[in-house]
Amino acid sequence: MMPKASPSRHIPKPKLLSPQSWHPDSWRDKPVAQQPDWPDEDALRQTCKSLSELPPLVFAGESRNLLDQLASVSRGEAFLLQAGDCAESFDALTADQIRDKLRVILQMSVVLTYSAGMPVVKVGRIAGQFAKPRSSPTETVDEVELPSFRGHMVNDPDFTSSSRVARAERLLTAYHQSSSTLNLLRAFTKGGFADLHRVHAWNQEFVASSPLGQRYEQVANGIDAALAFMQACGVSSASEPKLHMVDLYTSHEALILEYEEALTRVDSLSGNWYDCSAHMLWVGERTRQTDGAHLEFLRGVHNPLACKLGPSATPADALGICEVLNPDRIPGRLTLISRMGAAKVEDVLPPLVEAVRDGGHPVVWACDPMHGNTFTSDTGRKTRHFDDICTEINSFFKVHRALGTHPGGIHLELTGENVTECLGGSSNFAHSDLENRYETMCDPRLNATQSLDLAFRVAELLQAR
């Protein structure tokens, strides 16, 4: 049963686009990028038909609730934490892996909530992040050229001709794995696993064992005192359900448009179209063309949306994206995620923020400090350095402080496991450590310790603000 959306005094009701101006398949008339070469068109059509008859993965009312919360972020009244895997794997559907990823997000959100003195909106890169854009449609190894790996939704990473074939039935596997992940997430977030006292106890363990524990002890002690005060006032998990459970929303890059179209439905309450594959969808740096298929598809669904902006983005690009995806200037509708690189953000970001601000667009500004800081290590592995990630976030806050705008959130690739994919951090991983547990299918992720370390550092920026 679809939950009722909570009423909002701040958010105008989105306007329903006329049937003549948009339909879930109108993207097919536009130039489309980053799509697989499906060898069996009949199998693709049958798969999409099957998807269109399956239940929605998320509900329109949940997406409306997220829209309300992101509107608060756009006004500087809340902070966005969007985090999860670079690319989810069909081979990683275990309760432990999902639980550990959620645990890190919850731990980070408690630290940020206390430090910011405001709610943290939690959005996972989870339950649908199975496809990845690639810089080239093919790759060559030992003079053998094969299609690039595009994520488990499309093909397999093994470098064989059979593995690299795009198979439409993988779209159904992605749907069912997303459904299973969502069921488990809902059980964890509403069943006591996310209890505030439990999460804080995990953070205390981290501070006690972290090499930089003393740096974070003040924040941890402050949370401790706040919880003790609340308990003395009679506010506990038993008396206040919000301390016992949390809202976690899902998101992924809306890359494979046949999949997104098949899961787009008309909401029975509002009459509007929603993409029911996730609560929030984003478009990437490689597919954000204002005249392209991806923006054409996303402009017609009423989910909260996001768009990545890399160092090549211009003020005209940013304004054009705002006009296509949020022409009615609805707060919370659009998040712009900057991914510039530590050395470029202070030069490239300010004119974009100024143009959007002066254009009257009430966007959420978030920082993706991961993608612009990727390089190849001495061992030949793609990696990122923790210090570069921190530098980009610091510069992001600095730019918004100078312009009087809101640094609305962070967008991270992380895992709850103790992988060794990013350099530095409190464990001071070196190039030689990368081989110990380098497990990502695509881009390097922060591990559990590095993620929480980063949360405490962002907390310091929020306190300074």
C-alpha cells in the first residue's frame, strides 16, 4: 500500500507535464549516450515488458517525502549524506554486506547531525547502482578488443567475449536484487538496528580504537552528554520512535534508460509520473547534455533529481540543466553535485554557484570529492588519496562560505568492509597496501574506518560554519 506523503507548507505541488510534451519513452527521439549494444532486441523488449508488469521498488509518497527533506537542505536547514558503492555487484547480496554498509552511513549521519545541529538526510547509492558509464565502449588487453564492462546490470567483468555480451535478462536480475536489498534495509532501519544509542556506541568504539581518536573525542563526548540530557528529560528510544528508527532513501545513476522507462508509473494520488526504481535519480557527467536522452527522460518524472558537474562545466551548462530539470524552481527537486578535483574546485565552482544563485534556482549543492581525484597508483591500480578527498571538501565549504550559499551535502563512494582501495586516512595506507584487499569492480571506495574518519572531519567544518 502506498504511504501517504506528509503535507508541506513550503513545497508547491509540481506541475504535471502535458502528455504531448513528455512520455516515458520520449527519450528515444533524442541523442542517447552510454547505452549498451544489446545484441538481442527481442529479448530486450520482452525483458522490459516483464519489468513493466512487476511491482514498483519504491513508492511515490516516499519520493515526495524525500523532496520535502531536500527542500530543507536547499534552505540550509538540513545536510545531505549520499553514500554507497561505486557499483553494486550481483555477487555481494549478503545480509552482512548490506548491514555493514548501512552501519557506516548511520555512524556518519549521527556525527554530522550533532555537529551541524540539524537533520541529516540519508540517501544510499544502493538497491539499483548496477550500471556504470565508461570512457570508451571497448577495452583492449594483449591486442584483444572487447566491449567494456558496464556494470552487472549489463555484462560481466571477466575479460572473455561471452562475459562482455550485454544480456537483457540482467535487467531482471538487477530488479530482483534491488528488491531484496530494499526489504533488508527497511527491516534494519525500522527494526531497532538504527537505534541512536546503538549507533553512538559504535562511534565510541571507533574513537577509542582510532589513531586519531583524541581529535574526535570532543565530538563523541558531546553526543554522549546530549543523549544523557535527553534521557534525564524522559526522551528515550522507548518514548520517541524517531530515536529508534531512521529514514534511508535509495538512489542510483539513471543510466540504462530501458530499465528506467520500464519502472516508471503514474502515481494514483497525484496523477504524476514517478520512476519507481529509486527515490532519487541522478545523471552523470558523461550524459548531462541538455538536448540528450537522459535529461529528456528525467525531466518528466517527479522524483528528486541530481546532476554531476565536472571541471568542464560552464555557468551556461549549469543554468541549462536547471531549466530542463527544474523549470518551476521547486525547492528540493534538483541537487547539483560538483566533482571538480581538489586542485580545480576553487577556480571552477564559484562561477557555477553564482550563476545558479543569481538565476533564482533553489538547488541543493553537494560535493563529490571522489571522482575528480582518481589516479593510477604505482601498482597500476586506480586509487584516490584521502588527503585529496578532504581538500576538495574543504574547498567546497570555502567557496560556499565566500558566496553566502549553503554547502548542502557530500556524495561518497564507500563500503562497510575493510578494503584497501584508497590511500591515506588514519590507517595511512600506502601504495603497497592496495593489493591487500582491492575488491571494487570499478572505482576505489573509502573503507569503513576512512568513511567515519571523513565524517568527523566534515563535522569540524560544519561546527566552524
